[in-house]
Amino acid sequence: MEMETDQNLIFVEVCYATSDHQHIEALHLKKGSTLQEALLAAEPALRTIFPDIVLDLQTPHFGIFSQSKPLETPLKNHDRVEIYRPLKIDPMMKKQLRQAERPIRKIAR
């Protein structure tokens, strides 16, 4: 098999985090590789660290630099691919619950 030259490769990072641990998998991929190809290349390493990770490509929650992107998106050199976890609670609902737990303060006149 012929070795790829550096000019035919791009460097990307695939990032995943839980509430207590973050991992960044550094990859060298062929130019023209897609977000999906980066995820598939990083999956074995991510599964050793996060055995419960679900990479459901049918309902993607992925992006590049905090911007949700389709799986067919071609990657550029030094892109950071991110795997987003589903929210456990809607942020607005969490804010309402937090406000409901606060004691009511009366204003002295």
C-alpha cells in the first residue's frame, strides 16, 4: 500500500465530553474526507474511553467548531469535529426550576 504524502492529508480533531471527562482524538485523514468519515475513524478509540457512547448517524448531533453540520460536510485542515450529547433537560425549563427553588425575598419599605 502506498503511503500518503503530507500534502494529501489533513489534521482534524474529534471531540467528545461527558460531565466529568473530555477526550480529543487527533486524526490524519485524506483531503476531501467528510465529517462522517472522521467520526467513523475516531469511533474505535472513543469506544475504549466511553463504552456507552452512541454514534447514531441516522439522527446526527455533530458539528464543526460549535456549528451543527451535515455528515457529508467536507473537512478542512485543523477542523474540530464535535459530538453533541442530547440534552437531559431543556435549558429554559432548567432556568424555571432554578427560579422556583429560590426563596421569595420580600422588599422592605
